[in-house]
Amino acid sequence: MADRKTPAQQQAEEMAASLRAAGVRVTRQRVVLLEVLAEADDHPDAIELHRRAKEVDDSVSLATVYRTLTVLEQQGVVQRHAFEGGGARFETAETAHHDHLIDLETGDVIEFSSEKIERLQAEICAELGYELIHHRLELYCRKRPKKS
Amino acid sequence: MADRKTPAQQQAEEMAASLRAAGVRVTRQRVVLLEVLAEADDHPDAIELHRRAKEVDDSVSLATVYRTLTVLEQQGVVQRHAFEGGGARFETAETAHHDHLIDLETGDVIEFSSEKIERLQAEICAELGYELIHHRLELYCRKRPKKS
DNA sequence: AATGCTTATGAGAATGAGTTGCAATAAAAG
DNA sequence: CTTTTATTGCAACTCATTCTCATAAGCATT
């Protein structure tokens, strides 16, 4: 009877621990949010997260979802993205850095990363006399028709 | 007495001609907006464009600025950008493709372009079975302290 | 330059994502 | 279990943007 917990539950607990370690209160609604976030393998927006959170605990308010997401972002536990059209979307920040490819037809998001591009970005900033703090790279694509 | 017109005026007229050619009505307020856009060398938002337009013709309404910007974007005459924090910002689309470096302290926008990065982006899409339609690359930077 | 068909405009109301003030509530520390 | 202090739910609010609708032009034609 090992691993009684799902990976998502474990991740949620890790995030909670990290918050406590930073002196942030871990409330009932924050735990719910962390669980929802840990289970999500897409990039939901605040309203979708609220919907999912309410399935666990109906009393969680949208305002708290927004406030909590802000806290989690500040703590580096989630990342906020602002893709074209529509509101902010979130994902847990545990995974390594990556950029996003957005399927224009379905809205699906695929993660990718390129060492070369990262390097080139830093070079460009340096040439212009700047230090790169963070960046945003989004590729808006259409699925390529299969060659039959 | 050659070139009585400034380059910005010429550009505004070209854009107007392009609109007329596409069967789009060129109204008094659209002309004003085109002039304002042609003169701008920054990346103003709708409210700033409205402010500048009102200096030329006080009757131009904000709603019309928004409506016109949408039309101009559809016609490929301006480009809309959504940088972090705050509303959409615009620039004329005549210039060649470029990406943006945003100074986090001042909000200044510097344009740059990199053949290598463009190529890498297309490669990444291709590998994932997609066709790149357009992309967004923004570098958020801080000015590097000069080595004295 | 007057006509008529159609689209654009101004003013303000409406929307939608996100935030905030406040009184009630619940973490965490003692 | 009490105190301290941060968090919550709710509703009111902000801010960028869009919409509604009656009026006012474009512009192709007479």
C-alpha cells in the first residue's frame, strides 16, 4: 500500500509546504486551489479554476481565486500567462521553463523550449545594453495537413 | 518648393489610399487617426491616440478611436500589441516585421529583429507538426548598468 | 450639387476581467 | 483556548473595450 497519494496530491502538498515555509497562511480555500492547479494539465483561466474549485468546496469565491492566484504567483508557485484574446491563464510553476505554441483552431497549448532561442534572446538584450528579466514567446499555429 | 509634405503626412495619405482601394470609407476622423498614427514613433494605447486625435479634431470620440483601430488592424494598416500590464498598444504596420524589447522601468519599447530566431521558431513549429501563422516575442528588460 | 443607399459617428449604457472595502472568520502563535 | 493578524465572501467598483441607437456623413449616381 505504498503511494496512497496521486502525484497531483503530492505536488499540492509540496506547494503548500513551500507556502508555509514562506510564512504564507495555508487556508482551506488555498488548499483547494492548489489541488485544482496540481490536477490541471491544461492552462485554465481564473473562472475555470473557480468552477473546478467549487466542485470541491462550493463556498470558494471568485475573489478569493483571484487573490490566491496573485499570492501563488508572487510565491513562484504558479505562472500567469496572457495569451491572445481573453484573460490570464495559469499553470503550476514546478516544471522547467518553457514557451508556448498555441493551436489557433482548438486553443490547445503545447509547451516547448529551445536552448538556442534562449541564448539568442540574451544576446540581443546584451547588444542593446539591457539585462533580460523575463520574456514571452508564443507561437500561434495551425495544424499542418498530413502528407498522405 | 518640392516636398511640401512631411513623411508622416505622406504615410497617412498612403494608408488612406490603401483603405479606399479596399472599399473602406475614409472619414474625417479616420484621416485624423491615420495622421496621428503616422506621426507616432512610440507605441501609444487607444486613450493616448484619442488624446492626440482630439488635439487635431476635438469631436473625435473614444468609441470611434477603438472602432477605427479595429478596422485599421483588419486592413493590415496598424498592428495591435498586448504587452504586459495595461491595454493594447498600436503602431503602423508599414515597417518590416520586428519583435519588441520592453524596458520594465520606463515602459519604452525598442524594436529589433533576428533572422536566426525567426528561423528557429519555424523549425520548432514544423517539428511539432504545425504551421506558424504568427508569433509574439517580447523581452522584458532592465537597463544594464554601464561599466565605468 | 442634389439624391439615396449604406456605413460611420457620438454619447452613453453595458460588458467582462479583475480589484477592493468591509465586517465576519479562521490561521497560527502563545 | 485566547489573541493577533491575515484571509474570506460579498458587493460595489475600476478600467479597457464594446455595444446600442438615433443622427450624420461617405460616396456612387443622377
